[in-house]
Amino acid sequence: MHTVLIAVLLITVIGIVCAAILSIASKIMYVAVDERVTKINAALPGTNCGACGFPGCAGYASALIENSETKSNLCTPGGADVVAQISAVLGIESEAVASKVAVILCGSDADTQTKKMTYTGIQSCYAAATVFCGESACAYGCLGYGDCKLVCPFDAICVTNGLARVNRNLCTGCGLCVAACPHKIISIQNGESKTHVLCSNIEKAAAVRKKCTKCCFGCGRCMRECPEKAVVVENNLAKIDYEKCTDCGHCVGICPTKCIRALV
């Protein structure tokens, strides 16, 4: 009994000493936090998507206080309301939020792509990609299992007939889907731009046309006929220069495979 009491007393003393040390350390090592950081962090949506270019919402909040050159309108998921709150905290004029939207650079679904096998494994894009890049003959297309849909916090992505599709009215351009796509065919674009080349295959025409009927095979007609000279063909794939593109729709109308589309 005497031994037990000694053990209890010893543990109690150790606990008191440790508590005292922690209390002293917390005061000595205390770092003051600007209350504006706390207020801005509370205003941000908390998705920690990185669309602002900083490591999460807390990182962006700190950057706004530490660097006066950091733009207050970088949180596209938060939109105008969040920018207004941030501006109020900083005491600056509210800036307009640049519209951003995710674009899936593939327009091929189960009806237009050629299959090289039947995949029956885990219903995940990353899992399918490890098995000969999925069941489609095209190794550059949408795998269609919805990894992007699972990570979207705004329910802006659905999968229809084996092809992921983005609801532009719901998408905020947060970029989480970009990181989730194993084929890296999702791009964040200016929401004002409607015309896109929905293909990512860089193989030569003879090879790509055997794999998909909605492919870009680098014919160059869009490049030759674009009135703004906004289209170039690089690595057998048409690309649009959005600094020049006016969304006139001419390339959409003349594309032989209809892989250039105007998204609404």
C-alpha cells in the first residue's frame, strides 16, 4: 500500500512539473497572430483547393497580411462575396473576381472511342490508369470513372456515358479535379472563353483516328481559316491562343471531327 501511494505521489508531482513547464513555454514562445488573419481565414470557404496559388486558405490569409501586393480577388471558389469581406478587413476597394472554370480536354464517350479491352477492376480512374491506361484504346482520354467528380466540392461534375462533364454554372475553377485526373486532361481556363479543343491525343493522324471518332488529328484547317490567327497545331494537336480568340465559332463549324466545341 505504501509503495502504491509513493507511485501516485510521484506521478502527480511529475504531472505538476510538466504542466508548469508547458505553461511557461507557452508564454515565452507565444507568437502574436494578427486578428485580420483570423477574420480573413474565417471568411474564406475552407476548401483549401490552392486555386489562389497559396497552400490552403490559411496560407492565403497570411499572405494577404504579410504582403501588400497579394491580390485580394484570388479566391475563385469564394466569389465576389468573399472578396468583399476580405477587402473590408483590409480596408481596400473590392476587386472583381476573374471567372475560372474547369475544362475536360476530351470529347469522347463510350460511343465514340475504341476499346482495347474490358476493364473489370476497381471503379476508379487511378486504378484503371495503372492497367494499360484503362480500357480505351486512347491513352490520352477521359477514363470515365469519376475521380474528378468525387473530389469536386461544388457538385459541378457528372459522368455521362463514360465521359466526365463540367457544369460551368456550378464550377468555380478551384482546381481539385485537375489534381485528381491521372491523365491530366483537365485544365482551368478563363470562364469567359467558350471555344475549346476537346482532345489531348498527340499521336499522328493515322493512329489517333483508329481510336476515336471525336479526335483532333492535326489537319490544320482551323489554323488556316481562323480569322484572328488564334489557332496553332503543335504535336499533331490544335491549340487555341485565348489572347487572340474572340469565340467567333468559325473553327467550331469547320472542324471535321467536331472536337472543337463551344461550351456553355
